[in-house]
Amino acid sequence: MNGEPRFNMRPKKKTLDPDKQAQVLAELRRDVALRQKSYREQALRIFPHLCARCGREFSGKRLRELTVHHKDHNHDNNPPDGSNWELLCLYCHDHEHEKFGMAGYYDGSEPEDRRPSPSIFKPFEGLDTLLKPGADEPPADEDKRSEPEEKPKP
């Protein structure tokens, strides 16, 4: 007992032989290339990291909560320009699929004119009427202020 610890708690580092190291690096490069070719990675490069429905922003570890939604519900339709994709958070993506009532949708049994629109959320709907009242209509608050109330005389 000369003050030296009995056990070394550090793990021993194993050095890879050059052939094994080259093989591991080749696998890593292949995995990165496959991941970059996937439509999810392409969509994350093309689009801002925002949910297209609720507008929440995602970054860091929370980026995994952002999913790629195929607008036409065809997962084989992956154009390189991303025109069939939109990024949705997990909740909005679930809502999107529930909204369509997927039973019978994939086989085309529902007529084209009865299919719901791709989006039900319109964040700026009616904003123009809130910002600019019509020229012939005074705003509701000004209407009350412009005419003083008359009290009947006894």
C-alpha cells in the first residue's frame, strides 16, 4: 500500500488497425450520404424549421419532433424540389391524418370534389378586415364616440 490505486477505472482504449479504421470510416461516410439523400434530410435543408400549421419553431434536440408530411399522401412521391412535402410537428401531423379519415382515402374511393382541402388552418384569415376598415363603414368604436347621447328633458 504505497498510495497507488489498486484498480484503474479508465477504460482501455483499443486502437484499430488501419484496415478496420478504413472500413469504419467508409461505413460512416455511406451512412451520411444515405441520410442526406433521404427525403427528411432534404426537406430539413430546403424548408425553415417551422411547423407549417401551428408555426412553432424547432431546433436542436427538438428538431426530431418535426416530421415530413406528404401533401398527396403518397410516400413514393418525393420530388427533389420538395413540392410534395411540408414540415409538420408531431401533433399537427397526427391531426392532418385524422382530418382526412384515412380509411378509403388511399384507394381513391372518395370522389375528388369531396376531399377536404390540404390545410384547414389559415392564420391570416380576416386580418385585412381587422387592419383596414371599409371606407364606407366607420370602425365600431368610432361609431359610438361620434354621436353624443341625448338625455330626454322632463
